[in-house]
Amino acid sequence: MLEIKDLNVGAEGRTIVRGVTLTLRNGELHLLMGPNGAGKSTLLKAIMGLSPYEIIKGIIIFNGEDVTNLKPYERAKRGLALAHQYPPKLKIRSGYLLKRLANKYGHSNDSLREIRELIKELGLSHLLNRELYRDFSGGEVKKFELLTLIVQKPKVALLDEPDSGIDLDSIRKLAYLISKLVEEGTSVLLVTHTGHIVKYLHKVNKLHVMTYGRLVYSGGVDVLPAILEKGYHEALGMRWDN
């Protein structure tokens, strides 16, 4: 579904991502972790084609098509979506946006009922008449953004630290939404700084660890408890140099 091959990404005259290769298959959930400044968010934005990031080398294959040079809206039309760590506030009512998205992506009556029930279950009903993300709590922003992704039904969702700065109850609900995305066929690449959300996810297929712009580990999630206890260097038994 999504193949990243030897990707090098730069911005403002410096290289941030170096030689990243990974494959995300249909319906898989991958975690991407690493220290602050490792290049995780840059990688997601480069996959989406956002400025000021520039592909210096490598290719991005999405659903069998080379999308390396496509505009962000062209990638979005093909089913690639990004949930930002800090989404922008927009002058549009939240409920109206959901309605427009539901119409655009052809939801059935049963699907619309399920979305309405999900809004209630997440405790977001009181936000539908507000401007998007205006006066939302941190947890409400994250939940609402993931809800809009579910409505859009993307083929691949890139999630940039949805669990950052929110309470435990919100993390549980976010994990439920992410698991729901995967169950409905969306492939997910999830950036998480703490990894605490993992215990609430139904299944994680793979863990990637990034530092100094490079992937230094791609494999099973069984190493995660050691990472959380000891840190990346000691848990993975590696010496990382810039």
C-alpha cells in the first residue's frame, strides 16, 4: 500500500531524513518512535508532500503509483491522509464539516448512524456548533481529528503524536478510534513519543525507531517495554552517531 524507498528529505539547506525505507501493507498498524528531533514528523509531512520539505533522494509509492512529485491535494485524493500534531483552527462549524465530509465520501444511512453514535460515545456532541478546534481541549482536538479521518475513509492514515499532552481516558478513546480505522481497512503509520498508547491498541504489526533522521530499528513491538524502561540506546544495544 505505502512503500518508502531510500528516502532523503531536506529543508532550509539541511538534510533531516536520511535513507529511510519502510513498507506499510493493507490494514497494518505501524508505530514510529524516537527521541525529539529524530525526524519523525518531518517524515510524515514529506510523505504527504507538505512544504517546506523537499525530497532529495528516494521515492514514495502509494497503492502501486509513484507519488513522489505529486501535490498534497493529489495525494489526498488518492486516499492518503495526515492527522497533524497541532491542527489549524478553521472558520467552519465542526458539525457542518463532518456533514460535508460524510456527503463527499458517500456514507450510507447505517454508516451515518454509526458516526452519530460515535460522536456521542466520544463526548463530542457539544462541540458540533463550535468553529473547528476553537476552545477545544487537547483531548477533544485529537479525538475530533481522528473522527474526521474515519469519516474520510483514507487508505493510509499518517498520525503525528495523537497521544501527546492528553489524559489517560483520552488516550484510551484515541486507541479505540485508531483500532477502528485499522479494522475498517485503513493502514496506519502512528508516531508516538511515549508509546503508552500501545497497551490499548488491538494489534500493532511493526515498530520503527528513528534517530538522527535514520531508521535504526524495524521489527516486532516486543522491545517496547525495554525501550520505555531503559531508553532507546540501552534497550536496542546500539551506539547511535549523528
